[in-house]
Amino acid sequence: MLRNNPGMTWKVNGITGGDSTVAIAAKGLYAAPAIITDSHSVKVTATSIVVPSVPALARVTFDNFLAMLAAYR
């Protein structure tokens, strides 16, 4: 499992460990932003330190749950 591999480098939007709005821990635990940004998504990349030429990439998309509830009323 990638999340438990200490031999990984984790990035959010190309920034190792993320930034002040979105963050990912050294073991891959991602913390979503408190406020959803205009882009509504981030790119999470996991790169093996042993084989850096084969990164794994995931696009994480945020939905505003309260707005979705209001739309379905």
C-alpha cells in the first residue's frame, strides 16, 4: 500500500507536502482544505524514492456537500 511506504515523496499540486491550504503528510495522509477553492480539485502525486521515474497520480475533486443538498430540495 502506497500510503504506508516511507520511501515515497508526496506532493500536492507539485509542492512536496502541499502548502498552507492543502497538505499531505510524509506517510500520504491527505488533509482537505477547510474552504473549497475555485478549482475544486488538486493533483496528488506519490513518487517512489527507489524508482522515481514511475510516479502515481490522482486528481482529488471536492464537492460542496451543503450546496449539493440545497440543489436536491
